[in-house]
Amino acid sequence: MSLEPLFPAEQNNEVSWYTSGLAGIASGGIKVVEGAFSLGAELIDLGADTNTAASVEQFFDKLNPFEEIAEERAIGRLTEAFVQIAVPGGAGAKAATMAAKALKAKRAGKYLN
């Protein structure tokens, strides 16, 4: 697949707010995964004195084409940050709710083993 060159009228256009926002959602989702892998790589570097974290960062820099588009407008940066906070936070809240229900059922004697 070859990319067509841009027409002169399209070369200096700014990214629209909705394009930047959608790119922020995509980039934020990728960065959630990147954060998990980066943490693992940092721990490996700490224990084994390697340079794994740098290669993980380079891999995700190449993998995430949406980051540059998201950072062109404030809405993209805010959306990206919100996704990075909300996705792990939502998963943690769900896990906490399930644990609370299980604990309540255990105390009531209705918990299945």
C-alpha cells in the first residue's frame, strides 16, 4: 500500500479537536499496556543490571503512532491522561467490589468454595 502525497492545501492543516481526542483515547490505551511492561522491565533492570527498559520504551515509541497526534491539542493530552488513569482505576475498583462481595458472603456463610 503506497501513501499518496498531500495536496498543498492539506499540508499545513492543524489536527482537529475530535481527531486529537480520538488519538488520545487510542494512545492512552496503548500507554496503559506500555506502563505495565515498563514496570516489569524496570524491575528486571533493577535485579539483573540490564538495559531492558530502554528497549521496551523504544518498542512502544514505534508502536504508538497516535501519541504525536494526541499531543497537538490540549483535548488529546487530557483524553490520553484520563484513559491512563481511568482504565486501571476502573479495573481496580471492579476488583475491590468483587472482593468486598466475596468477604461479605464469607461472613454470612454463603460463600462457595
